[in-house]
Amino acid sequence: MKNPEQFLSELKSAGLLRVLRDVECLPGGMARLADGREAVNLASNDYLGLAHHPSLAEAFSRAVRDEGAGAMASRLVTGTRRAHSCLEEALAALKGTEAAVSFSSGYATSLGVIASIADREDTVLMDKLSHASLIDGARLSGARLSTFLHNDMESLRKKLQHLRDANPSGGILVVTESVFSMDGDRAPLREIVRLKDEFGALLLVDEAHGFGVLGEHGAGLAEELGVSSRIDFQMGTLSKAAGVSGGYVACSRAWADVMVNSARSLIYSTAPPPALAAAALAAVEVIRSGEGKELRRRVSVLANSLSAALGMPGRPVSSIFPVVVGENDAALAAADALLEQGFLAPAIRYPTVPRGTARLRITVTAAHESGWIRKLGQILEFLPHGKWNC
């Protein structure tokens, strides 16, 4: 059992102590700190600026008036409301799948989905830089967990070949993110799809940071690359580009029914408030509309502007820009220095990223102004001890 004082002292000495701080996220891409200072919010995952969108606010408040503040039971008891079903229908339509199942959070989605797919006789083969929730889901499943080198298709092929040689009929679930949360780079999905087909594996793609931002209709990187129909499980969150909270998986009707009957994070948890589902549905409608297309275009323009300012023209579009500083104390100091210039980007440290790669994680959103991006580029260019990891 931990000794609290010793544990916290060791974290502080290593530059890893974390504290919660009140931050008021304002419309227009700004944030207000507890001391009253305002800064450009570079840490938000609200990529399209929908968290303050009037249609989401109206859908949320209307559902609260009509159905109350909470769902009052789990999904399998009396917690499933029409708003949940409509949201799932809209997600399936956007993703081009037979069905979708929504969860209370992205973390709950990872835990419930992976543990519903794989069991002790199977192997989950995951990109080495996959999100912690995906790792936890694989561990909960009881399956053997193996990793392949980040975005390395030769490593993936070798691992798949080894697994097939050892067990020709064994179940394999390949797991990757589409846009990686801490590095902002994209998975080579076309190549991954080809390999999973070649070796008879299933594929789960976490579109948490691609959903809403990429693709003609905002469905994500799979849509942009034209491989949606060849991906078995398209997972994602509603807490980033959709501007609310929650998670989902889009898949076949049979697999959706499996989730409903075996995903513990769905079965044993009170359903998300119907107001959240209503607001998320409003977000999906915006994402797939002409307005959503324009918001994606704006994110792309701003991201390309920051790339150019940092000498990286032609970088594949992503809202995430990592500034790898290295040591924890240096990253904390860089975050403080950036805040003094009017930009909020808290330091990201181990265990969120590997040791020695502490960083500032900059996110570009549609709510930002082009002048801010130009100024940010000038500041980051001269950031001491920093380098771009893109």
C-alpha cells in the first residue's frame, strides 16, 4: 500500500506532481484561470469549437427540461432513452455501419469494447503508442497483449506472421489510433487494413482525434482514406470535436448486440444523461453539415499556417502539434513561459508520454484566430531546448 506522503514527495522530486486547477473555458478559444488571467486555450480538444455552439446548448437545455438532468438507471434497465437511440443511429449512418453503441466516456468505451471482443484465447496486437484506455481494455479482456513498433508496418507484419505461425486459427485483434493523441501523426490505415485482411485479423481503429476533423463528412481518417467498410470496429469519443462527452463504437449489428450483452462498462453503469445524448446528436448534425465542412476547412488552414511558421510545410493535417522538450522541469518551465505570453498549454509528462519526452501539446481549433497562430509560431520557434516531433 502506498505511503501518501512518500509517494507525493517522490512525484514532486521527479517533476511529476500533478494538481487540479480551475480553468474556465470561454467561447472563442480562450480560457480564464483562477487568478483572473485570460489566455488563448491551446490545450482544448474542442477542435471545431462546438462546445459553445448554440444548437448544442439548445438541444441540451430542451432535453433537460423534457427528461430531467439524469438517466436514472443503466442502459439495460430504464436508462436508454430515445435520445440515446437517435444518437446511435446517426453515428452508424455517419460511419457507414449497421449499428453503433454509445458509452458514458471514451475510457468506458475502450474498456467495454475490447473486453467484449477478445478473451483469454486471443491476442490483442496494438500500436506501441496507443492510448492508455486501449491498453487497459486489452488487459481487462484477459487476452495476450502484444505491441508493434509505432506506425511500423514491417513490425506489424512480423508480429502477425509470428502469431499465425504459432496458432493458425487464433483470434487476433489489431488496435491503433487514427490520429495519435500525443504526437498528432496519422496511422497508415490502408496498409494496416491490407495486413489485417491478409492474416485474418480483426481491426479496431480509435478515431478519437480524427472524428469531426477529417473526412468529407467528418467521419474521420477512415472515411478520408476510403477504408471505412474494411474496418471492423470504429471507435471514438464525443468529448473532442463533438464538444460534449461520451464515447461510441460503430460496427456490425451482431457485434453491437455483443457489446450490449457483455460490455461491463455499459451494463453496470448508469446511462449518460439524455441531455448529453441530445447535445451529441446536435453535434453530429453540425459535423456532417455544410457548417461542419467549413469548420474543418478552417482547422486545416490554421494547422497548415502553424506548420509553415515552424518550417514544416506539407505536414499531414492534424490538430495536434507536440513540442518535445525532454525533461519534466524543462517542460513545466516552457509551459509557464508560454503562459506569460498569453498561451495556455500545460506540460505533458510521464506516464502520459514516455520518460524523457515531456512536452507541450499544442492543439489548433476552429475557434482560434489566424493572428494568434502567427504569434504562437514566432514564440515556439525560439522556445529554449524545444524541438518539433512531427
